Amino acid sequence: MPELAEVEYFRRRWDAGVGRKIVGVELHVEKRIFRGNDLATMHRVISGAKLIGSEARGKQMLFRFGKGGWLGIHLGMTGELRHEPPDFAAGKHDHLVLRQARQSLVFNDPRLFGRVLFHHGTNEPEWWTRLPPALTSPGFTLEKMQAFLKRRARAPIKGVLLQQECFIGIGNWMADEILWRAKIHPRRAAGQLSAAETREVWKAIRFVCSGALRIVSKDYSDPPPSWLFRHRWEKGGRCPEDGAELARATIGGRTTAWCPKCQPN
Ligand SMILES: [Zn+2]
């Protein structure tokens, strides 16, 4: 499942087409990633419109076009964006191809868990404005996070960090990284964290999200060896801080890694 930084990586791959006109739209209309859209209007509006820019919030991307056209793209499990030469022949899973004079912008999704949402209007689509603030933005405040944890007081903090209605874009490895940095055991109840511990979690969220956006989304590099990320997958992986062997269990329905020394229960 693509997380925050991976989504940002793919979003930037369409940057090559910003400021340029779409001269042709090709799509596999029968595919479920397009369900619920007025495809005739989408075709009419996007054809001949300029790609103006884009933004990602969590796993959701929004591309803005001229003529009041907007395309929301969610990558689902296996979706990818890329750019290709202008005359490239689309493959079986290239479900959306926007042709430009200098390149083709492609959305590929073999398993079809992704989603394309077309909107026509002067303002951003309503579903976009309803998304929670990005975790690296000033809108994501400690107070908002505290209130959210209170409402889920008995759930393990690991599971709560994966809830997208507050922690938009946080996926499994990022949640583990955050708790390791905040020195919180992943099974602790969200409502039992002290004010100081909650603050540490909030700070770790900002650090991990901005670090992941900077490092991973640039060229898909891994974070440095000082991150838990680099050790959590290895068998017998050790804590980069103290060398203790990492513990693993399923918490909140997901495989979780933590350091028993840094994160005592
Ligand atoms: Zn440790």
C-alpha cells in the first residue's frame, strides 16, 4: 500500500507535464477505477486543457487543469503514475493516458483498487476540502491530535495512528517509526499517554512525515540506517539506537516492530 512519501513520489512524476496542454485523452471506460464519473464531460473538459498543478494529501492526489477540470487520483494497492514519450503505445493496465506534445502522462493500475474522480468547477471538489489537514501543515495541531486520541482512549496507539481521518497518509512502517522515536510501546492505550508523551508522538509525526517526504519522494531512496525502517524487515533486525533485538507482533491488525529497550510496556 503506497504511503505518504510514495504517493508524493508518483505525484511528482506528472510534474513534467505542468504548464502544458493535454492534446488527447485515452481511457479504459469500462474499468471500475472510473466508476461514478461523467466520462463524456471529463473527456471534453480535459482535452485541450492545460495541466496547472497538483497536490497530495495523504494517499489522495488532486490534479488541476484549465477549463475548470480537476482529476483526483487514488493509487489504491498497485497504482502508479509515470510519464512516457508522446507516441508511446499504452499497455493493458495503462488505464488513463493524457497525451501532450512532449510526453504522455500515464496512470497504470494492474489490480484496479485505485480511483479516478473527475470534477468540473471553479473551486476544488468538496471531497478534497473535507480531507483532514496534511500532517506537515500548520493545520495539524497538537490539540487536534490530543482530542482525537481521547475519543479512542482504549485502542492501542499503534492502531490509532493508522486511522486516516486524523493521521492522513500514515501507513504501517511510518507508525512504527513514529512510536520508536517517541519511545512509546505500540500496545499502550491511546488515552493513557501523558501530556509529555503525546507531545513526543506529535513531534515524531512531524519529523517522520517531513523526512519521508524529503528522502523517499525524491527518488524512492530508503531513509538512512539511523531509522528503524532500515532494520524492521530484517530477520533478527536490531534497534539502531542500542542494538537490542527488535520485537514483533500483530497489533491493531498489522505487523508491528518495536524495540523492547526503547519502548518498554
Ligand atoms: Zn532501542
